[in-house]
Amino acid sequence: MSKLFNLILLTLVLVLFVEAGKHSKKSYDKGKSKTLINKKQKQAHCYDDIDSPYVFFGTKTSYRWNRNKNDDEVTPPGCVAQQFWLLARHGSRNPTTEDMIKLKSVLPLIQSKIISNHKAGRGSICKDDIKNLEKWKFHANVDDGELLVKEGYKELKGIGDRFQHRFRTLLTKPYVNSSYIFQHTNTERTNASARAFAKGMFGKKNIADVFFQKSSNPDILLRFDQVCDKWKRKVQANSDAQIERTLFEESDIFLSMIQSITHRLGFSSTLNFSDINLMYTMCLYDKAWHPKKLSPWCAVFSKEDLKILEYREDLELYYENGYGFPINYEQACLPLKNVYDSFRRVVDNISPNPKGKFYFTHTGTILKVMTRFGLFKDAMPVKHSNRELMKHREWRTSLISSFGTHLALVLFNCTDGHYVTAYVQERPIKLPGCTNELCKFSDFSAQYEPLATSCDVEETCRI
């Protein structure tokens, strides 16, 4: 009987020992797993630690990263500047009211889910980036859609100030209305940008004297694409015109980016691109409004992610405003004709001739006009399939169509004739058909006079 009792007791002890071991192993594995997750989160790449984060966001790039701080006087030997012509995009602005409503209502829901994922040990966003995200709130007024922001005002004011220093003998103070033409589209952001530029160029005391010319309605000079039926039908309203962007969005590299962001944020189900794009929108506007400050939403993306999203917009605008379709640039002949005719009048000594003509417009106009001038044209088209080959592309909207971007042309009277220099982002560039940045007017005329004299927008845009 005692032997049987001892046997039962021994069996119970062994069972308890085995169960205790299993429990101990589970606790160890759970603790080990938690430790590994926490360790992974601690070791995760922190956007907060980057001293020089990626700042190129296509057409929403801050002008701060493109400006030329060198404002030394431009004095080609034996030359005097005679006329200054400028076509500029407005400065940094708010998103549309529709986008701001989404940012204010939808983004906090995504924010909450990302934070919950992190607390549950999911995702690889580091602790400091999560802390920054927890503090984020949308502060902009949704009724201020597309209005110029403080940074945008500073951008245009700075451009005006630096160009006045470079051409101080031409763009003289005090301001005289008969010597200049200021014109902007019928929007608050171009109006405010024109005033900021004028204040930078001529000073606070003179700004009240500046006459800002109203654009015609329809505005065939600064918003010609809005009245071009052929472009609106064949490009703007034609989904097939954006097939390259669509194919890029369906490519392995783009889908892998979506999966990478999904895992980084700790989601078990693949994120919709609309949600990713909303986070990207907040990231890029944060960096446009406050270029030197950190944006919690930029921590969502790797540098490679941002380059992929940048390329997506470059594809879109190449086919909407660039070399993708001839109608994009064929309709853009009036601004080219405007500057050519202005310079020709000065060369032929036909008066009156203003010293400066300043026009303020939008992305679509700027890109189409630059394309009409033959600028930033790559050896091959920008396509969904050749991103690797286009790493050093000319058509990069972050550099050629940021907030505050502009095309300026200056006519010089030199001892051996007239010359022209073009400037993009305050830097001289060599125009097609010219041998140097300081281009003989005869070469400039040979390249662009045929485009100016044949300009017929009504015929070009007829369906």
C-alpha cells in the first residue's frame, strides 16, 4: 500500500515539475519576445536624430532649399542691364480647403492607430518619433485654403531683395510706376506674392506706390491653360494622359513602398495609398511652412520612400505640363512672345520701355513656359520604367518648380551689341541655341523669334 502511495506521489511531483517548466518557458519566451520588440523599437532609425533630413517634395518643396544667397552685383564686362523680365510662382501656401478638412478629421484617426500599434509593440517607429507624433495637432484654419503663408511671403520678399542687389543700377529706388509693370493672377496667393516681391525689391516705404495690374478675364497670359480647350480635353480631363503615373503606382517598387510603410507603422492590413498620401501631404506642408523644423509625419517615411513619391509627381507633371504632350508647351507661347517683344523694342529703341516687368502665376504656367523655352529637357522621356536611369534627370520638380520658383530674363546692352541671360532660382542658365549663359541677342532671336511670331493660342487650342 505504501509503495502504491509513493508511486502516485512521485507521479504528481513529476507532472507538476513538467507543467512548471512549460510555464517558465512560456514566460521566458514572452519576456524574450517583448525584450526583442522593445529592443527593435529602441534600435529603429529615428527621424528625430537626422541633422539634414530629405527636403525635396516636388512642387511643395520650400524655396529655401533652392534660393541663391549670393546677391553680388551682376556686371558683365562692358555691359549695362537694360530690362528685367520675371515670371514667378507664388510662395508657400496652405493646402486646399478640401485637403485641410481631411488633414484635420482623418489624420488624427491614423495618428491614434499608429500610437496604439507602438504601445502594443508593433511597428518600428522609434520612441522619440512617437513622442513627436503624440504632440502633433492640426492648427491651420480650414477656411484659409490655398492662402499664402508667412514663409511664402518671406520667400518672395527675399527673391525681390536679392535681385535688386544684383541689378541695383537698373532696379533703382525710389519706385516709379511708369518704369515697371506688376501683374498677377486673380488669386490671393499671387497677389500677396507680388506685394512681397515688390516690398523686397523697393522697400517698405515704396510699396504703397506700386500699382498691381489686374489680369484680364480670361487670363490668356498667365493662365492660358484654363482657356485652352484642346489641352483640357486631351490632357487635363483624359485619364489616359496619366498612364505612366498609373503604371508606376502599380509597379513592384511602389507596392513595396506601401508594404514597407505599413509594416513600419505596425499595421497588420496593407494601408490604402490615400492614407499614405494624406500623411505625406502633412509632412510636405509642415516642411514648407516651417522648413527648419521637424515634421512628425515625415518620420513615417524613409528617404527612399520620399524619393519614390517625388518621382511619382515628376511623372504626373511631365505629362500634364511638360514634354509629355506637345499641346502642353505649344499653348505657352504668349509669355515667350511677351518677353521677346519687350526685348526687341528695347533693342530697336522703340519707347516707352519699362525697366522691369514682373508676373506672378502658378505651377502649371511656369512649367509649360519653361518647356516652351526648351529648358530641363532630358535625353529620354520620363517613364514609369526608367526611374533608375533618371536619377540625375533635368525634369525634377523639386528643383525647377518649388514654391517661389521663377524664370527671369535680363537684357544687357554691351559694347559689342545686346545680350540676354536667363535665371532660374536666381542662378544663370544657358538657353537652348546659345553658346554661353550671356547669350548674344542674335542667337536668342534666332531661337525664339519664330515661336514668338507664330504664336496663335486660339488656333493652337482649337479642338
